[in-house]
Amino acid sequence: MATIYEVAALAGVSPATVSRVFNGNTVSEEKQRLVRDAAQQLGFTPNKTARRLRKQSSEIICLLVPDIENPFFTALARGVEDRAQESGFSVVLCNTDDDPAKELRYLQIAASEHMAGVILSPASDEVDLGAIASLGRPVVAVDRTTPYPVDAVKIDNRAAGIAATTALVEAGFRRIACIAGPAGIEETEDRYLGWKQVVTARKTLVRDGFLQHANFRVDGGRAAMNALLDLVQPPDAVVTTNNLMAIGALQALHEAGIDPEDFGVAVLGELPYLLPPPSSVVQVRLPARHLGRTAATMLLERIGGDTQPLRTVVLRAEIARPPLSL
Amino acid sequence: MATIYEVAALAGVSPATVSRVFNGNTVSEEKQRLVRDAAQQLGFTPNKTARRLRKQSSEIICLLVPDIENPFFTALARGVEDRAQESGFSVVLCNTDDDPAKELRYLQIAASEHMAGVILSPASDEVDLGAIASLGRPVVAVDRTTPYPVDAVKIDNRAAGIAATTALVEAGFRRIACIAGPAGIEETEDRYLGWKQVVTARKTLVRDGFLQHANFRVDGGRAAMNALLDLVQPPDAVVTTNNLMAIGALQALHEAGIDPEDFGVAVLGELPYLLPPPSSVVQVRLPARHLGRTAATMLLERIGGDTQPLRTVVLRAEIARPPLSL
DNA sequence: GTGCTTGACGAAATCGATTTCTTGCACTTT
DNA sequence: AAAGTGCAAGAAATCGATTTCGTCAAGCAC
């Protein structure tokens, strides 16, 4: 890899001039040409590490998501990536497994790697954004918020919960349960509140045990569904607060030999790659990609020096009935 | 962020000593303690950028995949990540969209960022590994190989194709078509050859048009399936060479009102999150995660200075019949 | 006691860019 | 003509670590 010094030597100028050529500063036409020719000839690419050390910043955005295998988050990542590319930034995607320790570790890396900013879906309320914050690096929370004063992009989770539940009520179901995520995660908490609001307002039957907490994964959804089916008076429909848990719930229904046409299922999120789902499945589409794109836009604005007051952007989910893209 | 100089000043030693403490060199007990205390007190973390500039290398692995939204590749990424973590390495995940230009761009970034090594699924045969290679950074090709002399981990694609097709034959299907990926990609080429070998050996009926090429995505699979169904004498079964195309094919079947029980479908790959697939769907499990883990292991060995001759590890796919994990 | 080895450790060079000073020259301005 | 202004461009400092080199003292052999 050629260095700026070799280019300078070949072009017969000082290294400073070479740097100026590549950073848009005032250099005479004459020397510009000399430098560019020399650079071309040597196949010179500026060394990012050296530049970063000097400038104390880079063109890399760190994206922290809890589960890279969840299509919701990969779609979100695509949104971030597309937007970042447009501005010449690269994205580093890191998987936290919803583990605060891993999360902290990546945040420290982001800091010591001089990354330009961080977009994250916090694993818990206790995220320590101290290190990043003290460096003055911008942070945008996405999908979930944090107690720290940072910009955020989220979904109107309660409205989504309301929409999903209402759809089930209107489809004629009267004993609607809810499979929510782990207690304490705001995102799922709000969705569950949406459910609660509707079942209360519509005076549908709610029994003890109709609210199940599960981890966000397929197995959690399945276990929760089984628990619901084991109730003395089981529900006739269920709202699941994320996509993977819905899959688990549908699997459990299938195993129990229940015809999905007879059991209402509403999902907050999309069922990825699903073959025609039973027509009673209601999907509330979460704009994952758009969420990512918006977060990236906000982050880039901050990186660019924008100092307007903190913002929280709330995106609305749209309800979709099957057959969706079919 | 505290620097090594501040720590040195506080501990009353030279910066060199501080560095030595954190790099396992000979330092007296006494000063070790002094330095560690000082570091602790200041919350010192070594600046990775400076270190990288000096050492001309980092602890970051670059992983290039063609489609981050394909569960096959996220599983692979998990494998890489898990292994990397064990050795204290971080993984940067980049999406090439099967676009050689994007790929090249990322490879250049990997080079100028002094990343420790690269694991990639090449978008095409024309990948230019020149830049990376000339830096002496190790590269491991995964899932697909390249003409460049690098280590590789792949799947026995032909065997997988054979297994899938054979299963259909044994299930009694006699007009078996194949939906392959884009022509020219070795990975899909081999799988298709497996199909060809079996249909030839078993003398099943093969018509013009029974081999369809498609992009690797859902829409491609659907279009190909529709083309097959439009044939005058359509097939009674199909082998699809990747997971997403299978989804598309199944969608097309559904739209055409064909009962999936009557139409044989075999997939090279797993159908993610699928509700109980029609019992005639044969899935050949591709060990994606393991593929990633193996590639990471090989790369880390090279990074560690291993100079054994080039290796190509071939992993065998295992055939699975539904209901799989259900 | 002299000479030699060994080990701890400080001084200074180094990685490769960016950026601040400075210098020198051309060109106005009065 | 002297002084002031502006601008291109080189010299050198800087970012924060690692590493080479050299010094000094302790330990050991003869």
C-alpha cells in the first residue's frame, strides 16, 4: 500500500499537499494534476487508520441489534445500511443476544474504534451509554427507547396492539389471550397495553393466565401457547407481540391438532416467508426497514453537526390481512 | 478517554512500561501494580486505532455475504461470530447484494481498515482479491469458491442435489424438474448437476424446460415455478436449489390451487420458520452455522500464522424430512 | 575485582495521515 | 516605493499506541 509520502515524492510535492488534494483544500491546478497522476500510478488509497487516529473519527456506524436471526432486525439493518451507503458510511452489524454484557462490550469497541455513531435496540434499561456519550458520539435508539437522553425511532406499539386486538374482536373472537415478550421491555409492554385496553373496552372475556410472558423466540411462543391451551377455559384467539413467538404459537396450535381457521391469531410483525397463513391470522406490519432508514438519517444528521433538540420519531404500523404479498 | 501517557504520569513510569503491562511483557510486580491501579483509576482503555496503526493489524474479521436477509447467511454469520468471539475477535458483517462492485468496495475497506482477515461468499468468479492478498491478509471462501488460491469451506452440493432428487424419486415422482440459481454460480451449478445425475440414472422423464434458472430470491422461485406449470406437460415434482426459491415455488403452487401433497418439492436448505410444510416437502439441511464456524476457525488459524497448504473443507448436508423441529 | 550476561525500563522512533505554523511570492493600495 | 493582503505550499507537530535501542544495575563466573 502506497503512502502519502511516496505519492508526494513521486509528484515532487510535500505530503501536506497530497493530503490537501484529497481533502478538497486549496491546491493549484498544476499540482493537483501531478498529485492525482502520481496517486493513480501507485494505486494509492489513504490509510483509514492513520486518518482516523488524527481526525478522531471515522465513517463507520455501529448497529447493535438483539437478534440478527430475526427477520425484523435484518430488515431494519437493511434500512440502516442503504441509508448509510448513500452518505458513504459503512455499517458494522453486531449481535447482542439481548445480553447487557455483550452490549456493553460492543459499545466500548464502538468508542475505542472511533466509530461515528451508534444505532441500537437496547437490551435493557440499564444500557450504559456513558462511554459513548462522553465522547460526544451521537446515539439513536431504535425500536426500543432508553432512559438516556438520545434520539429515538420507535413504532407506535400501543396502537399496533390495539389494531391487532381489535381485528380479532371484529372477526368475532371473544376470549382473546396475549403472548407478550419478557416483562420490563418497554416495546412489548406497550403492545400488551394495547391488547389490555381493547379487551377491557370491548368487555371480552379475560381469565387468569390469558396474559403470558415469553422470551422473544419461537420456543417461547410455543411454550406460552401450550400453557394457554392447558387452561381450563382456554382462549379462542391470541395476540402475539412479535413475529417469532407467533410462529411458535402457530406450531403449538398445529401440534394440538387445532384447525387454525377456528382459532384467531394476530401478530405484531410479519410472518416471514410464510406460506399462505390460515386466513384468520392478522398481521400488523411493522415498518422495520423504514425504521432503520429513519434512524440512520437521524444519526447522520447528528454526525453532521445537527444540534436540534432531542427527537423521538414514532412510526405507525399498518394492519395487513392475508394473503399479503401472495 | 485517558491515554497511555496520562496513565504513565499517574503511575510514575514511562509510557513504554504501561504498554508493556498491557501486552504481557516483562515488568516488575511493583510497577505492574502501580500501572494497573492508575489505569483503573482513569478508566483507561487502550486506543485501538493507535494500536492498529502501529501494529498494522486489528482484531476484526470482515464477513461478506450476498444477502443478509437470507436466513442461511444469518445462520452462517452466527457461526462466524460465535467462533470469533471465543478468540476475542469482532465481526463486521457486510452485505454485497451479489454485486461485484459492492463487494470490491468492501474488500478495499477491509484492506484499508487493516482488518485481520476476510471470510466471503464471492458474488462472482471475478472477485478481485488482489488488494487483500497483497497485504498478506488471509481470506477464506465460504459456501462458494473462487479461482484465487485461498482456503475454502463448502458444502457437498452435488451430493445434496443427489439426495434431494433421489428422495423425490423414491417417493414415486417421475417427472422431476429443477429450479436452479443463476447460471455460472458454482454452488448452484453443482446442485443442479446432482439433480441431472439422478434424473438421468433413474431415467425419469425430463422435458425441455424442466431446468429453470432463477435469481436466488422468492420472486425468482415463484416465476420459475409458474413457468414450469405452464408447460404443456408440467412436472409432478421439483427440486429447488436454495431456500428462498423454494418458498416462491410453494407460493406459486398454492396460487395455482395445487395441493402440495400431490406435488413433490425438495429443497436444498431449510425452510425457515415454516409452519408444518406439506409432508411431501423434502428438506436437505445445509449446515450453515457450522459452515461459518469452520470458516472462522480456519481464518483464525491463518491469522495466527498457520502456513500449511491451502485447504478446502467440504461439509456434508444431511437430509431431513418434515416435521423437523416440530 | 573485572568482565560479561541479563533484565527492567526510559527515551525516542515509528505507523500514516491531518492540520497548524510559517514562509515566500504575487499583487494591491496609498 | 513602502506597506499591507492573500494565497499556495512546505516544515513540523500531532493523534496514541508499540517497539527498538540504549542505559543502568544486579547477578554471576573466573
